[in-house]
Amino acid sequence: MKALDLSNKNVLSTVLKLTLPAMFAQFVSVLYSIVDRMYVGNIEGTGDVALTALGVCAPVATLLTSFGSLVGLGGAPLFAMSMGEGDMQKAKRILSNALVMLVVLAGLTMALTFALMDPLLTTFGASESTFEYAKQYLSIYTAGTLFSVISVGLNQFIIAQGYSGMGMMTTLIGAVANIALDPLFIFVFKMHVAGAALATIISQFISFAFVIIFLLLKGTKCRLSFGGYDFKVMLKIGKMGISPFLIVATDSIIIIVSNICLKKYGGAEADSWISSLTVVQAFLSIITMPMLGISTGSQPVISFNYGARNISLIKRGEKCILSMCVIFTTVMFALSFLVAKPFVSLFTDNVTVAERSVWGIRVFMIGIIPLAFQYAFVDGMTALGQPQFAIVLSLTRKLVLYLGATLLLPVFWGVQAVFYAEPVADIGGALLSTIVFLIFFPKILKKRAAMSADETAQQS
């Protein structure tokens, strides 16, 4: 169990060793939702209705998990910076405070979801035919919130120590369990939608147990400890994590608004359009989640060397990260033309839903390569301890460009125009992020290089 040397001058090697497991882990994590949707879509007699129900639940499930990202992706850069500065006690304190935040946030969100479940599902697009299926799934899924939030959040602290392989294993064992349990509960035990949800939370518990055990092992570089709780530390974690949280949380808002618009403009075929969007979003997640693995999985390199004031390694690291994001999205863009139809066929045999899903995937791919710049630059700013830039850029892309296009385009061009909001946001957000990064990135590094050791300590 050996951690990576984050100060290694061979930055490309370090970035690859961090990002490849992180990419794989994120890809595997996508299987949680994709496998659920695939099996549910093939339930005899009710598959299409049940698939639509999962699409209605998706924003709530995404929002619940996003609180793990708030703490994990907010605390991990601070954690890595502390290790880069050689202050292990501070790193331990950040980790212990992160655990408390995860437990509290998981409890609050679980309670609120149960209290507001019926109006949430109705608002998010559940129809008379899909409501009961959606409620069955979400009721069980919400019961496992503690496991999903803590495993997602604390796993970032495993990766931040250089244990990229263990970070991958956390997600891998949960996904493998989910793939194995889904058909058992859905088809053998005939639990249908409820079985898919139960399989998911059991899998999340397995990941949760793995993370906790690993962080308590004696051989772990920075072990999980208890005590030293400090509201100021929690505030710093929250401030750093607000950007990645908003990226995930606003996905929920976008899905909600998209479902509402599809329901409004889709008429009698609204459920069919929602089913298609559910499949398209599953395909998109195969690209965006592994790319998030590149941009966030590589943050320890940036954050550690920012703490150590290794400016040249930061620059080289950011170049490697951007190159990997661009190469990955280019390959996936090309592959989408080959695999769209086979991918869609895994979810449905409804000809109308399938045709619309394949078309929707083509539309979503229009801006996928520019999106690489958004991911690399926004998460790069967060890794440098500059969440204010990341917050503004994330909110602009999601709430101004994406939400605005989702609401406005169908007014003029009908229900199909809802799908074009994705490329509008991807291209517009990428342009803005690139401009901001090119202006401020050199200034941030210049200021850091000029800092004395005392100033560094005061900033912390």
C-alpha cells in the first residue's frame, strides 16, 4: 500500500497514475445508474413506464450524492495543500471535520427528502402512471443516503493522499456488487423498481465500509481520527467545495427543468420524451463522469505543489490535465457515432423512444470537446484554492446558459429544442472559462511564488 510521490518531477507519470484509476472509478460509478436503468427498462410489461420513473428520480438522487462532492472535493484540496506544507496535524484535522460535515449533511438531506417526497416527485415530472414507481425507488434509495454521501466524500481524501488505486477500488467494489445484485432483486425476487433501489443502497454500504476501514488502517499515511472539530475549518471546506457541489447540484435543477419543459411541450408524448432524455443523459454521464475523474482526480498534484510552491510542476500538471480531457472527449465524440444505437438498445425496444434517444445523443455531442476546457480550468482553479472563479464559471454555464436555453428554446422551436440547451451551455461555458483562466492563472501563480513561509502559514 504505497502512496504516490506528488512532488515527483515527472508530472505526466503522476497525473496518469492519479487520473486513470479516477477515470475508471468514475466510469464504474456511472454503472450504478446505467445498470439500474438498463434492467428496469427491460422489466416485462412496465419497462418504459418504470424507466421514465427513474428519470424523474434522477435529480433527487444526484442532489443527495452532491453533498458528498461538496465536502470531498472541497476538503481534499485543503488536505493535500496541508500535506504539501508538511503539516500532517492540520491534514488530520481537516479529515475529521469533513467526516462530521458528511454525517450531518446526509442526515439533513435524508430527512428533508422523506418529508417532501410527494411534492418533489410531482414537481419533477411524475405523471399518474409513473408516480408510484418513482416513489418506490426514491423511498428506498433515500434510506441509504448516509452510505452514499460518506463514501463519495471520504474517498476523495484517499485519492488526495496518493492512493489512487484504493480510490478506484472503493467505487469498483460497489459497482460490481450493484451489477450482481440488480438482476437478483429485480427479476429473481420480482421486486422490480424497488429491487433496483435496494441493490443500489446495499452496494453503497459496501463502498462505505471499505472507505472507513481503509482510513482507519495503521498503514494509511493520514488516518481518520476524531476530535479537533472547528467550525472555521468546516467553513473553509464548504467554501472550497461549493463549486463542485454546484456543478453536481445544478445538474439536478437542469434535469428537473428539462423534465418540466418536456412535460409542458411534449403533450401526449411527454413521457416518451422524458424516457429518451433519461437514456441520453445516461450516455452523457459515460463521458462527463470519467472526465470529472481526470479534472478532480488530478487535483492532488496541483494542490500539493501549490502548498509546496512548486510553480513549474503546477503549470506542467495543468497542461497534462487539459490535454487528457481534450483527447478523451475527442475519442468519445468519434465513438458516439458508432455506439449510440447499440447503447440505446440496452434500455428500450420502443422504436420511438430509441430513435429519439439516438438523435438526442447526436445533439448532446455537438459541444462535448469544448466542454473539456470547462472541466480542466474550473477544477484547476479549485485545486489552487480559488473557488470564487470556479463558482462564477459553474453557475454561469448551468444557471445562465443551460437553464436559459432550456426555458427559451422550446418556446420558439418546440419540444425537441430542449435537447439543444446542452451544446449551447457547453460551448458558451468553455469560451468563458478559457478567457478567465488565461487572465488569472498566471497572476495566481506569480502571487504564490512571491509568498514567504510566514505568509503561506497565515493564508492557511
